[in-house]
Amino acid sequence: MLQDYCAKNGLDGVLLVHLASIPGSPGDIRIIVGGNRVLSSLKVNPTVLLRNKAGAIAIDGGQPRLDDLAPMKLAMPVFTGEKLPDGNFGNFKIDLDDPAGKVKAAYNELIKDTADDLLKSLAKKLK
């Protein structure tokens, strides 16, 4: 299928970008802001796979790492919660649409920064 696609479109290969992202847990920073928003972290990390027009792998960046070294933003209001009868907060749900737009802005910034790093790394591998 890849050979046909490359032939029809005059390509030498296809670059596949896999972007993985994950929020932290609601317990990693238990601070409530804006009434019901819970701060946590947001991680993003891309990787690439380059296949030549014959379908063979030319560059394999492996699986995206989402460990402690992955690019992240801290103190992002990525969860909502509710006050429980015992006075604690619980029933956390991921909600990236915070009213101030901080999460979406941070997510976009992480994507841009990691994409820039990925392009630099790819350029080195292609030399």
C-alpha cells in the first residue's frame, strides 16, 4: 500500500509522527483553583517513523516516552472535581477546557516545542 501511495504521489517515503500525551494524576498536585479545578501536570512527547518508498523502515524513533523526563507543564488545571460530603475533593474528571484557556495554551506550546526538537533530531539523523 505504501509503495502504491508513494508512486502515485511521487514520494521517496512517508514520515509518520506519533504524538503521545497524558495528564498527571489529580493527586500529584492537590490544589483546587477556580472553584473546582484541580492542578496537575501535562506531558507531551512525539516520535517519528520514516519509511522509504519500498516500505522499509529508514528511521525508527521508538515509542514516545511519557516518563519523568518527558516534556511537561506543571500546575495545569486539567481536572475538575467536586466537594464530597466529608469535605474532601473527589470524583475527578479530565477537562482540558478550563475557562482561562491555560491548558490548551500549554498543550499547544508543548506540541510546538517538542515538534521543533523532533525536527532538529530528525535533521541530524538524515545527514
